[in-house]
Amino acid sequence: MAERRKDNKNRALKEGESQRQNGTYMYRYTDVRGKRTCVYAKTLEDLRAKEQKIQKEFQDGIDYAAGEITVLDLLKRYIATKTGVRYNTKVGYQFVLNLVSKEDFGCRKIRDIKPSDAKQWFIKLHQDGRRYSTITSVRGVVRPAFEMAVEDDIIRRNPFTFKISDVVPNDSQTRQAISGEVKERFLSFIRESKHYSQYYDEIIILLGTGMRVSELYGLTRADLDFEARRIRVERQLTRTRHSEYYIEKPKTASGERYIPMTEQVFQAFQSVVQRRKQPKVELLIGGHTGFLFLDKDGKPKVAMHLEHVMKRMVDRYNDTHEDKLPSITPHVLRHTFCTEMANSGIDLKSLQYLMGHSDVGVTLNVYTHASYETAESAMRKAVGNG
């Protein structure tokens, strides 16, 4: 048996390894194309770390082709193909990875997963206390990942094509627009509050425009045309978990739009501009500066700021009043605007434009809710008895 080669420290070298004259190390191997390839490192430890990575990538390819890859590794492979996604999408991907990594299901081989296995897993997640919306988020990543494996001819069928509602009950709370009576009580409370009145203009603007709160906080003075009385919406201002600001385009291409100012919204914006204090430093974020809405430290506000404040508003009101308020969030204000516009008779395409929806079905099915009263009124108008 041939004696194994050693380096200058008398350590045995593995097949493909060698030490060069300058003391560095080299590993030679055959890649997937059949080409002889070399990698180099200063130390044997570094070289072997590179070898392990090469061998893992090679083995992963073999495992994937054979369907031996685990569910968790399939998700990682799928997510690696999704480049250029929004920050919130990345956060969502990481949430799903973290969840699946703690599940026995994530360790199973994808070739062994049957539709009944997938259904049983969702049932387990629900029994473990996971909400319907969370399971929907998981499916939003798992299903296309398995579809990728189908397209790659790794597995024959996607086990996640079933409807979630056929497996676990939908316990999601449907967003409800607040009534005119509730809206007036809420606005009156804010207006008369010494502490919360500072947010009155922001609430009025959201109720009168249907903007997303991140779109509102992305506005600069240059986006307001007081002469034409319109608002230009072309960006969202958000912040990472590490408090780093960044600009994103609206959720869809249709999100870039102009919104007319009602008289109430016009007055609210004028008040915002007049009351805005000049910060010591105007932050430049994504090429934009002069953001209209600032916190107590002179920094631009983000959605979480108003979300927390509005929760405290509702809690405070309910602590001091017998006629309780329902949950009211910035998105409920957007929902309320859309519903009020629909009930007023605005045509659906115009409402879709104002809301910045890419699909009129979203406007029709998600945000507008009919009632007997509005249906009766519409029917009377249709038959000429309005």
C-alpha cells in the first residue's frame, strides 16, 4: 500500500490535497462539468473548510435530483432563487424558515411527502395554536417550493395544492369598516384629547384618502400640490428591525397614483405643513428628504408609530367610555375610506385607481362590504324608485 503524502508539519494529506512550494495548500477535484478545478488556501484547515463546502454543494445537487433533500432544504433552495424581493418579503421568508426548522416535518424527504402528510401537518400547526393567517403564510412559501421541484422533475406532484380552508377552520378576523357613528365618536375623542389631538390630521388624511400609512409617511412637501389640490403617491417609507430607513415603491405598479384632496384633507395637510418643526438634520433617505411627518426626535415616522398610538387611543377610550370602540388600525381607516367610496356610488375602476390596487378583484372582494341598506338603496335607484 502506497504511503500517504504529508505536509511539512507531517500531517497526512487526503486525496486531491497537496502542499505547494510556498507553503500554501491546494485541492484539485472534478466539477459537475467534468473539468479539473483547483482551490487554494493558506492553511490546511482553511482548505478543508473549502473542501467541505464543495462536497456539500455537490452532494446537495445529487440529493435534490434524487428527491432526498429535506423540506427545509427545499425551502432554502427555493428562497435562494428569489432575488430582489422587498424587505418585508425577506422577513416573511425567514419567519417560515424558522418555523419549519422547528418542525419534524421540515426534516422529512420531499419524495416521501404525500398530500395527506401535508394536510396532517397543517392540522398539527393549527392544533399547536398557529393561526389561519400564519398557516397561509407558510403555504405561500411551501407550495411554490414544491412546485419548483415538480417543474424540475424531482417529484411527480405537488402535495400542497389543496385549499387550506378544507383542512383547518378560517379563524381570521375579517376587516370591517367602521360605521359613521363610530367614526364620529373616535374623531371627537381624538380632537378633544390633549395628548392625542396631535394625531388628528394624520387620522383625517388617512380616512379621506385611503392611503396606506407607509405611503402617508413617505410623503414630502414636494408631493403636495395645494393649487391643484392633489397628492402624489409614489413611495413607501419603512424601517428595518435594526432601525434603518429605506424607501420602497408602492406594493404594486398601480400604487403610483394621484389622490384628490377633499376640503377636509386640504385643511389637514396645510395644518401639517404649518406645524412641522425644522429638525436639526433633514435625513436623506433613498434620494428623498423633507418628509412631512416627524417624531419627537425629528426623525421621519413609520407605520409602527401610528399603529401603536391608535391602539393606545382605542384602549384609552374604552377605559373611560361605556360605548366601546372596536379595534381601529391605520388599515381599518383605509378599509373605511374604500367602503364609504363604494357605498357612495363611485365607479369600481376609479375606486381601484384611488386605492392603488393592481386587480379590481381586490377592490371588489376584500375591501368593500355591502349591507342591506346600501343594497336596498342601489336597487331602488336601479328601478327608478330612489
